[in-house]
Amino acid sequence: MAQQAAVVGQFFHRCAVPKLPQSFALGSSTMKPLLAALIFSIGLSGCSSSWKESTEIEGLFRDAEVTGTFVLLDAATGSFSGYNQSRAKTRFVPASTFKIPNSLIGLSVGAVESVDEVLPYGGQPQVIKAWEKDMGLREAITASNVPVYQELARRIGTESMRKNLASLDFGNNDIGASVDRFWLDGPLEISAIEQTEFLLRLARNQLPISAKLQSAVREIVLLEQGEGWKLYGKTGWENAPEPGIGWWVGWVEKEDSLFTFAMNMDIHQPSDAGKRVQLGMASLKALGVL
């Protein structure tokens, strides 16, 4: 047991380690069966030995005059590659990337019966005119309709949201006291590395939600597909306080391979927002994924 504890201690020292359940103790009877799972989880949490820095992606960000990060997780090897590992471990407000777990939770608790059940936007003027429309989740996630997803969150309710989000293990799992703002203003935060880990479980149907519902959410974030490949993704943009943080997260299924990815960047002006997908696509191509 002392030797096992030493091994775990070495991993804790070198890696960004996820929180462990309080019931987990090095001397407990659960130690042996959980040891392998712990080490695997740590291996997916930003160990320097599993990260390959890409000078090509660094050049893409430099040429675009963007401060940010890009992370790619290879499902087959559990290894990470990308640019700016330090920032990749840093948590930020998820903004509209939270529409993915929000959809999963809403469906799982029956706040909506399907991704096509129409939700009201509330009738108030919106900063984006396209949001001034009642929509189902299929349309709302494509339009990134904030008021529709706020209505979904209110239907889920604070305690149900807190409980179900914790089961999904999405970033710091902190929803605070405002059930319809926590992913826009905080306190919910998540790192780019944690985004790739969460999406890997969704892509593999490994979240604690029915396979049917996971499939439904995967379907509504499918962006493009071609012969032998599919690209899934969701953007996000948190614009207060300055500088704003832009996101693009998703995954690529390519023949028998699976890669999840996440990028975030500082946004100083509205025209920067378009660089999220541009840089993300360029990074995927640089790493040979697309």
C-alpha cells in the first residue's frame, strides 16, 4: 500500500489532478480498484509527459495576433497536443459551450421531451434579432439562442441543475445562486483540457445519461461531414469583463479514430469572434485531423 501511495503521490506532484470523491482514501478498501482509474484520469488531465507542443499552431495564433490555446485529445492514446499548455489548464467561464451539458440535463430530467420541443424566448428584445423566436433545442443550439437556454435552465431548477451537473463533472461544477446566468457570468468555469475530457465521454456515450439522449445531443451539434469523417462543435463567447473569452469545442470522428478538441482565445473586439472557428479549423488541419 505504501508503494501504491507513493506512485499516486508522484502523479499528484507532476499533473493537474481532478478532484477526488471524499470517500476515496489511500488506505481504504476501494484503493486497489480505483487506482488504475485514478491514474488514467490523471493521464487525461494535463500531465506534461502527455503533452506535445505544436510550433505550427503557435505560428497560427501568432500570425492571427491572438492570445489563446488549442488542445487536441487523441482518444486512442490519451495524449494531448496543441499550443499553450499553461492556458489549456486554466479555467474560464464556458459561455455557450455550456449549451451541450444544458441540453443533456434538460432532456434527462424531462424539462423538454425532445430536442424539437419548442421553448419560449420570453418576448423581450434581444441583442441578436435571431434570438427573438421560440425554438426547440435543435434550432436554438445552432443559433446559440441564450434566452431559450435560460428558459431551459429555469425549468431544470437550481437543485436539479446542481446535482446533475456534478454527475457530469463539468469543470468546477459551481452554479452559484443564479440558475439562468452561471455559465455566462460565472461562477461556473472549465479549462480547455477539461472540455476535451468531457466531450470524449459524450462522444463515447460514457456520460451518466441514457445512450438515446446522448445520441440526440450529439446529433444537434453535428456541423459537417464527408466520406469517412464527421465534425461536431459548439462556439461560445463570454464578453464581460474585458477581454472577452471566445470558445470553440468539439470532436472529429475520422474512420476509426476519435479526437476531441477545445480552443479559447481573448476577444478584444467583435471582429475577433470569427477567428475562433478559423483558428480551430486551421489547428485541426495542422495536426492532420482534418
